[in-house]
Amino acid sequence: MSHDDNPILSLATAAIVVCRKATKGDRPDSDALNDMARMIAMRAPVFACSSERCSDLRLLTPDEVFEGQFEGGGTQISYRDGRSTITHLCMRFEDLPRVIDQITYPSRPRLRNSRTSMDLPIIRLCPFCHSAPMIIELDTHLWAVACSNCNAIGPHPKAEQDGGTAIQLWNEEPPPKIKQR
């Protein structure tokens, strides 16, 4: 993929922009930026390249994003299992407005963890198409995770559950086994 066709920006820069937008300009610390980088990576494709010039972009797999630990304010992903650290993270500039909207939209539940001002767990990418799903409230006390790309919905659209439980069940679901015809 050539970044000449699709302008890119560093994931760390995107994390700063989205954090400042979500917190009305507060200066985020490194932990908040790492958390924001993960939230961005769950909503938009993230790439790595071998240098800061980003002439050789490589799309990260969902497992690389989900299993790693963001560090350095979103500049890299490290792994506890001994895999090499992935550096020079970036995203497409065109994805930034959508990500900002998804994270800061006021009627949507906020993501939260102990270090930041946000309250639901991170949503794993869709196991069918690897797009970024979102949490939706279908009815009072009826939450589900839905993929707007392939229309997958889970864990069960009629099960009464809060948003956090829906996300937890979605994240725990093993990837589907697709039968070949």
C-alpha cells in the first residue's frame, strides 16, 4: 500500500487528537494515549512500517492489535509472549473523522477503564470481516455488538444484558469456522 494514495498520520498523533477532542482539550498522559491508541485500532485499520518515512505500510492483523500492549503514547505495540515489538504505527487520515465521531459521540456509551474517563471494555474486531464493530442499544437493557460492514450481531440480539456484558461475550466468542463448499 502506498501512502501517496492515502495520506497517513502516526497513531500517536491520532491518539492525541482524539483524546483532546474527547476530553475538551485536556492534555492526556501516556497511559491515556495508549488506551486511546487501542480504541482507535479497534475502529480503524492500523498499519506499521519499517521507518518513519512509512514507505512500506503493512496492515496489522486483529490479533496483533488485540493481543499487544500499546506503549509510548501509541507509538508501538509490545507483546508479553516474546514477539517483536511493532513500531512506527500509523492510520489513514481519512479514517480519523469517523473514529473521532465514534469515540466522542455524546449519546453513545463512553469507554472507560481505571486510568481514563471512559467506561466499557474495548471491542474486538469482527471475527467475520475484521472491521470495527460498535456497541448498540437495541432497546432498554438490550445491548449488542454489531458490525456495520457485514451486519454480524452478537452475542444474541434478544438477550437482556448491559453493554459491558455484550462486549465481554463478543470478545470471548471464538472466531467462526467457515466451511468450504
